[in-house]
Amino acid sequence: MNPDRSIRTVAVVGGGIVGLSAALAFVRALPRVRVEIVVTPADPAALADRLPSTLPPVGRFHAAIGLNELDLVRDGVATHRLATRFENWSASGRPWYHAFGDYGLSAAGVAFHQLWVRARGDGGVRPFHEFCAAAMLAQDGKFVHPSHEPDSPLSTFLYALRLDPERYRRRLTAEAERLRVTFSDGAIAEPERRQDGGVAALRLADGRRIEADLYIDCSGPSAALASHLGEEFEDWSECLPCDRLLLAVEPGDGLPSPCDLAIAAPSGWRWEAPLPDRRLAGFAYAGSITDEAAARREFGGEAAEAVEIRPGRRPQPWVANVLALGDAAIAVDPLEGTNLHLAQSAILRALELLPGRDCHALELREYNRRTEQETRRVRDFLALHYLRAGRTKGRFWRPMRERKVPDGLAHTLEQFEARGRLPFYEEETFDKHSWLAVLLGMGVIPRGVEPAAGAVDPAQAAAAMERLAGRIAAATQRLPGYRDYLANMARAPSR
């Protein structure tokens, strides 16, 4: 009989949201494993620990760690996120929405966006986002959970959550304590190494020693543990130019919204994420183009916290028995709210491919391969917003068209600009509807459409589009405002 190879002990470095997420996921999936969190000093550039917006898969992660959406909303930990409204980002200057879920309906096997592009060329059609229920809900400041009626226009959208960072961290901490996760405070000194390159034990600055079968580095971009196993870094600053952030907490207006806001400005872009009692805001810019003083004047936040980031990723996030997660593995700016999602997605992937105590190279290679696929496609999606933005005014935006486009994005643009096709990629975080929303919202229009679109009569297609937009608008207008919906959820009993 083979000896027991299962992991018995896990040490998590970093006590922020990413570290707590990892600890909870491992202790829930492996109830016999002893998990210890080493609470290291917080890194202000660990954006996955600090930013509130998530993507729709957050529901799957919360199910894995035993968190209930109703409880999170009722306790003021979470609100819903349907979309991001982009302003001053297109050539026309008109706002557009990137919302979660389906846009339009196909006809005779022809994708909706193909018919929309044809109608646009024939002389006019409604904005693309008006054919998406989530976008129209966000525009009207409303929310409802998706309908279970398949014929309802409110049955095909998705939603994410916006998490209050401090309240969410407290909730994760309480859950970890309930499941008997151990907490230790300390800073990491030089780790003890094994002959195979892994880590034998953590040494803390005060002399304490911690042994584990698996070490998870959630310490932020400094990668307090993973950096000892290699400093290799894939720099993305050419296609993700924002390496400076200003972060601020602003008074709320008392009107909760399921929509984030991204506003392009001459020197970068501003974002707003409303929470129940306040609003988190920020300004992203490039330090090589704009100095901090000028950015503060444009942002209007003299008291805002300044943070530097280095966009890019660690090519081998899992080496031997050390797994890097969150900003220790990948750093991107807050655009589209991918920071925490990438960390929690990686946690679930690590559990899916979990090796034994020997951390066999087979599982590690597959984890690193799939993580590379996911993170590079997120990079491509974010780079699209900069390198193909319709906006050209402002010293930040003017040079963007001259920058090199990553290969994956170049392939996507080549296919889309020719006939409106989107190529398939493994481990896509953003589905085809998200890509279409951003491409068409910014004004990237295909030169032609699929030949199959000719089988659909233009007049009939136009009439069907109007009926669909009307049904979506009528359905959203009947709903109460988001504040009333939250109040109803707050009165609902806990499950």
C-alpha cells in the first residue's frame, strides 16, 4: 500500500483578505489539515486585499468557503455589482456599459452582435448596452436577482458583489477562527531551504520557526516568501501603463448603486465604487507621464493615499512547496475589478490540482500553465481598454496607440476587426459578451460581418431588436430602486 502522501499542514503568509481566503478554502476542503496564518505587516500595494469590486465567479468561491450572499448583504458586508459605466472612453464621447451576462438574442444561428454591426452600418441602431438587462438595470440604479423564467428578459444576466474590504476581512477572520485556523503575528526572515529548492521552515524575525508541508505566500507584491525562490518577473508595463494610484475614501450620497464608474481623464482615469455608507474612489496614472502633484490636482484628492504598483506576473507562481497568490503572483491596476477574483480563482485551481506532500512537478506544471492562460488573457482584456480606447485627448492617451499590442490581444483584434469573430482561449475570465461590450463600446467596429448574417432580413432583425430593447426597458422600469431591494434583503431571515 502506498504511504499517505496527503498534505497535513499549511502555513499561509499574510493575514489580509487573500490570505484569509486561502486559509478558509483549504481548511474547508481538507478538514483534517492544520492551517496556520502568519499575519505579516500589511502591504499597501496589495490591491487584492484593498479593493472591493469582484466578478460573477465570487459566488462559486463563497459557496466553497461557506459564505452566504444574503448574510453578507444583510450585514452590510456586500452590495451587488452589475456593471461598470465608462465615461469619456470612446471616440464619440458617449458613455457605455460593460455589464455581466448576455447581450441581445441570436437569430437563425447568427450571433446578435453581427446583426447589430450590420444595423449600425445601415444607418443607426440603439447603443449595444441597451440590449443587455444588467446594463439597463445598472443605468436605472436598480437590481433584482435573475429570473427563473427562461422567457423573461431578466433571466440571462449575471452579477458580482462589491465587498467592503474591512467588514469582509472581519467576516473571513471570524469564520477562520470558528474553523480553528491558527493565527501568529510576525515578519518573515530568511526561510530555511530544502535540497530540492523548497522551503523546510519559516523563520520569523523574532526567532520563531514554523514548519509546514505547503506554504502559501499571500504577502502582497513584495512576495516575502516566494521571492526567495526566484526573482523572475514578467513585466506588463508596456501594455498596462498605469503604475501609480491615488486611493481615497469619500462620503457616500446615501443612494447605493449596483454600478461602478470609470471616467477617463487627460492624465489617466478615475474610478468610483459605492459602498453602503461611503464611496471608494481612486485615480490611476503613469508615473513616467504625470507626476504625483499633477495627478492629485486632476483627481481632486489632496488627502488620497499614493500607491505604486508594478504591472506583471510571476511566471512560476507555484514552485516546489511554495504557492504565491494574489499580488504576490500578479499585479494589475483596478480596471474591471480583477484583483481579488484572480486570487480566489487561483485558490480554487490549486485545490482542484492539489498535489501530495511531495508537490510533484506534474500538478505544478499544470497549475502554472493554466494560471498563465488565465492571467495573460486578463492582461489582454485590460490592455484593450488602453491600447484601443477611442479617446485620444490627453497626454496619457495620445501615445497609447503607438504601444506594442500583446500577441493574444493582437490575434483577438485581427479576428474581430475583420469579421466580428472572437477566437477561443482556454481559461477565459471574461466571456464573449464582455469582450463585445468593451470592443463595441469603445468604437472598435468590424469591417464586415459573417456571410451568414445575409440570411436574416434586415428589416425583421431591426424590428426584433426594438422589441427586445422594449421588453428589457419595460421589465426594469417596473422594479423598485436598489435601496428598496437592499432593505427587503436586510429584513429577510438568515439562512
